[in-house]
Amino acid sequence: MTTPLPTGVEVLERGWLSSNNVLLHGMHDEQGEGAVLVDSGHCLHAPQTLALVRQALAGAPLARIVNTHLHSDHCGGNATLQRALGAAVTVPSASWQTVQAWDEDALSYRATGQLCERFTAQSSLAPGEVLQAGGRAWQALAAPGHDPQSLMLFEAHEGVLLSADALWENGFGVVFPELDGVDAFDEVGAVLDLVERLPVRTVVPGHGAPFDDVAGALSRARSRLAGFRADPLRHARHGAKVLLKYRLMEQRSQDWPALLAWAEATRLFAGIARQLGWADASTGCRQLVAELAGQGALRVDGERVHDA
């Protein structure tokens, strides 16, 4: 059953390579501030994102793009939408300097071996500040864990939470700082506690359909978190699978030499290989490809590995 959303809030649900795009339609009056798009998906989907947003706007202007965080699946469409629609971009305040310098190490793209087209940001949003969009006030909330600089947006009147990757219907995003040896599971738990304290009635996650069983989602997320806390190497292995699957979603297919070269050159993947005691990143990559192919998530065809 589809979870109803307030008037003026439209979710363009995407596949897992791209985050959901949440369109907050502008007010149709003289003081209309224009529409706001929360997150823009991956750069490979940018032409599709532009077409979907144009269709949803039906001729109205897009005033602003707001990014919950700057992983490539949430901001990869920024540059295309800026060029085509002239929209300004707002990023989390903690990410402002790295965007201005376009530091691909600090932005994670080099460490994860992922693609993101360079864009410019015109403003920032800090935890505790309020985003006025669609005639509603959205409070920015710090949501570290998955990404230390991530934000959620909460509209108290309707009880709508744009949770990004801090809470999904069945879990949450990979806790990337943990893959880099930085303790962050406690931050994940603290964000879940924050969500529980808020009068949330509907969650629009960064991936997957909106849902209203908030208590159930929190219970499932806490169970998953407890498992990762008890066995951090399980989380590391999960993170390696996500990086590998994401790579194949980006590339659609790669021959073995190119894929193994990516594994060796990608700092986070190679670091996980050391944590897990693999002989090298290539050995781990081959092992995980076999596992993911057995689960139907990848397909091996001779000398090429394909997304499935």
C-alpha cells in the first residue's frame, strides 16, 4: 500500500544507484519561493532525473537543490540540473569548504572509486537551521553515522522526515567511517534515538518507498546495528560488497582486469581487504563476485562481470 504524502511533496523513487529525489513544490502565489529538490541522484541517471523533474514541475521553476549529504548517489545530478534549470545548490555546512575546493579525497569519491561530476554550491545548511520550501518549514537535523556530515530534514506539522541514509525501511546505509577505522556505530544509534523522539508519522528514505511503520523500521535498524556492533568484520564485509555492487551498477559491466585494477586502486576496498585478512584486494574481489553472483546480484559471463 502506498504511503500518502502531504500535498506538494512528491517522491521520484529511483533504483539503488540513485537516491530518491524529493520535490517540494513551490507555492502558487506572489510570494512563491519556487520548488526545491532534495537530492539529485547519480550522474549516470542525470538525463533521466532532468526529464522526471521537468515533468513533475510542469513548467514551474526549480529554485534550489538541497543535498542531504554528498555521496555520489545523492548529488551526482547537481551539475546537469544546474546547467539545464539554473537551480542554486545548498550543501550541508560541514561540506561547504570541500565542495568549494572540490577535494575528491574529502568528498569520498577517490576513496570509494566512484563517479561524480563537479558542481558548484551557492549556500549551505547547518543542523538546527530551517529550510523554507513548499510553504513548509523543514528543520535540518544532524545525522552522522553513515556519513559524518549528513543531514535529515523534518517537517513537524505533518510529521514528515526525509531521513536520507540514516534510516531505511529495513536498515540504514553502510557506516562509511567504520570502514576507515573511525568509530561511528554509536552515532548511528544516537540518530535512531533522535528519530524515535520526534513525532514522525511518515519517513521518506534516501532509497526505497516512503513508509509509516516508523517503530518497525527503528526496531529492524537497531537489530542490524547490534549485529554489526557484535561483529564489526561482518559490517566490513558488507561494506566491501556494497562498494563492489555499486561499481558494477556504475559501469554496468567490466572485464576482470579492469575490475581487479579498480579493487586494488580503491583505498576503502583495499583497506577492507587488509581488515579481513585477504591476500590482496584482487583475491577478495574475486571471492565477493562469486558470492554476489550466487545471490543473483551480479552475473559472470566469461571474462566479464555484469550487474544483474
